[in-house]
Amino acid sequence: MTGPVVCTTVAQLREEIGARVTRGARTVGLFPTMGALHDGHARIAQRTRAENDLAVVSVFVNPLQFGPGEDFESYPRDLDGDVARLAEVGVDLVFAPSVEQMYPDGTPVVSVTSGRAGSILEGATRPGHFDGALTVVNKLFTIAAPGPAAELRAYFGEKDAQQLLLMQRMVRDFDYPVEIRAVPIVRSEQGLALSSRNQYLSAEQADHALVLHRTLRALAAGELTLERARSAIDAEPEVRLDYFVTVDPGDLSLVEPGPGTLALVAAWVGPTRLIDNMRI
Ligand code: PAF
């Protein structure tokens, strides 16, 4: 099995994509990640592979989307492991730039801002997080742009529902020639939504974290009200609720639970912040 070509510079990635488009690739799938790839990522990478002539995965822990005191320094990094996983999936190119390559002048002067939709929910606890994520993805879209001969599709997981919505808005608001494809949440057998941060959980904490999925399911089935779902989470040992809301998936405005709405939950399990969601 030959693994993916690992590109560490913008110029190298552009050259590789350009060469493959010249050789006939008509669809380019881009899956942006911060690495530490788990089975949830593997599922998205498989779709990126299956649906495109050329499959590109970026692995970049983006400092812009971490706030002061967040886990940028300690965020899990394992490029060799990630590349091995992506080789199994048959990904063609991995883009793994350094921070200096992506931000040669330090913090960029011009960046993307997400306004109100980026400052509520996750954005309320993580100010600037979505602006940082949008700014780096904005760069990735331009770096991976295959030109008029091929289509660019970008893949995002539904677990980060607010991020997905903001990416869709950015494409719409900036008229990017990029199609966003959403991939459903992958869960452990017990129901925990897979996340790179799950590796911070002890076995007991992982058990307690199952309350997120349990309450989402009960709410979606009409067995719990929002109020009771919130109390159930707070009653779970080691779990502290941040928010449990239902929103209009179009613009994230708060609505009563009902068909077509999206239930979003965020909680700390010990020191680890987890999010999950479910369509009602
Ligand atoms: O979802 C993530 O891992 C990141 O926010 C993303 C989209 C790769 C941007 O850094």
C-alpha cells in the first residue's frame, strides 16, 4: 500500500493538486482536520475518498481557534499515526503545514468574523473560536482550489453543528465555488459521540458522559422536556451542564423542541468540555 503524499507547504499542495487536475481529476474532496484522527474522522475521510477523484485531508492544529488557557499546547498531535490511518482509507494527499507556513506574519491582519452566530452557544464559552476556524478554512479553500476544471467539495462532521452551519454560511456569503458536504456523527457502541477530546476522559468519566446522548435521545423521542433533560445532565456525577437548547438548524435561533429542530448540548465532564447534538 502506498501512502498519501504529505505536503508541508502551500506551494507543494498547490502543485500536487494542479498536477492531478491536469491528469484528469474532476472532483477534489477536502477534509479539514486538526489531526489526532479517530474512527469518526475515518468515516469522513472514507466519504471524501469515495466521492471524489482526489481526496485531500489537512492536518493542522490551528492556533487561531484556541483561546488563552485552552489546550492548544497539549492538543493531541500524532502526524505519523494520522498518515497511517489515512493511507488505509486511500487518501491521496495530506496537507500538514507548520504554523509558520500558514501564518508567516504571525496573527493575520485580515480574518473572517462570524458575528452573532459565532458568539452564541460554543462561541459564548470560546470567544474567537469560530473566527479562527473560519479563517483557517477560508485559507484552506483558497490553497486547495483546483481551478475551473474541477469541483471542490469540503467535508465537515455534524458533531460540530455550529461550525458546520458557519462554514455553510461562509460559502454562501462569500460565493465560494465550494460544496459543503455534512457527515453524520459517529458514536461509540455505548453512544458517546466520537471526539479527539474523549481521550482526556477516565473510564468512569466516559461512562458519565453517556448522559449526553441518553438525554438527547429521550428529548428527541418526546420522553423528556428540555427542563428535565437539563436536570438529568446536572444530576450525573462529574458532569456540569453548559447549555441544552433546541435551535432552528438554519440559523441557530432558539426555538421550542419540535420536528426538524436541532437539540444541542454542551457539558463539562470533569475538566473536559464535550458537545453533542441530535435532530428531532
Ligand atoms: O473541526 C475541526 O477540527 C477544526 O475546527 C477545523 C475545521 C479543522 C478548522 O481548524
